[in-house]
Amino acid sequence: MKKSVTINGTNILFTDESKALGGVIAVTSRKIADVFGKQHSKVMGDLKEASDKIGVLNFGDPQDEPLFVDIELRDKANNLQPAMAVSEKLFYQVVLAYRTDTAFAIRKQFIDSFFEMKEAIRCHEIEKLEMQKKQIEEHSNRSKGQNNREKKKLRARAKESEALVAKCVAFLNSK
């Protein structure tokens, strides 16, 4: 399994080459250091610190995949050096805190995606409200004997649904 993420024109390839992570997609600490212009030792410290905090705050299920595994990679002189195979979850936890242009680009992508998801959820809720409105109207037509207060509530919910639908349509048309 491979997953590629392009950030500021730099391609970060997550792969499952690290068998130690049990096939979970991973990137190496050395690649993180290269892409974000950080010292490799600092990146490894950041990764271990974030992993410890995630464990303490119980962000992940104990049965989740490991966040990192210590590995060794060959340097330019062909000597084995310590490194880490890092899960995608830990990768984002650490690099979103960095203050580089590349990290800023990732944060921007996350924020943009968050608001797109938020709007998609809202549109889904609008669809549900439309269905409720239709059911309410059908029920209202069947039960003419309801008192006026209940009818007013039903009409108010129907108007809210119409307003939300109009906002969603306007948003979708702006894309």
C-alpha cells in the first residue's frame, strides 16, 4: 500500500515498507527532516515526545497500530544510523506544529478540508431536514384535526429546512 502526499511541490511517499509497523503506511524520520528542513535528531525527539503525549492523553486506542518503530537507515557513507518509521497519524501530529512554509501549507490543507467536510455534513443535515419536512407535510395533510400550535411548529421547521437548503445550494453554486 502506498500513499503519496504533495506539499508545496514536495512529494512525501508513505509506504508499507516498514514491516515493523505491521504494514501500516509510514514515512521515515529522515524524510521528515529533509522535507521540513529540520535536524534529524530534533525530528526524532519531536516524534518521541508527541508519541508519549498521545499515549498519556489516550488519543489512540491501545489496539491501534504503533505510532513509530525504531529502525536503522544507511547514510551517505553507507553507515547504519538510527531513524524511525513513523505512522501517518504521528507524522501529522508532529509536522502540524512546525513553523515552516511546508508545515503552513499542510495546516492550510487541513483547515480547508475541515471546512469542506463541515459544509458537506451540513448539506447532509439539510437533506435530512428536507426529508423531515416532506414527512411533516405529509403527516400534516393527513391530520387536519391538529391544533394550531402544532401546525405552527411544523411550519416553522419547514421554513428552517427551506432556508438551510437555500444556503447549501448557494454554497455549492459558489464552488
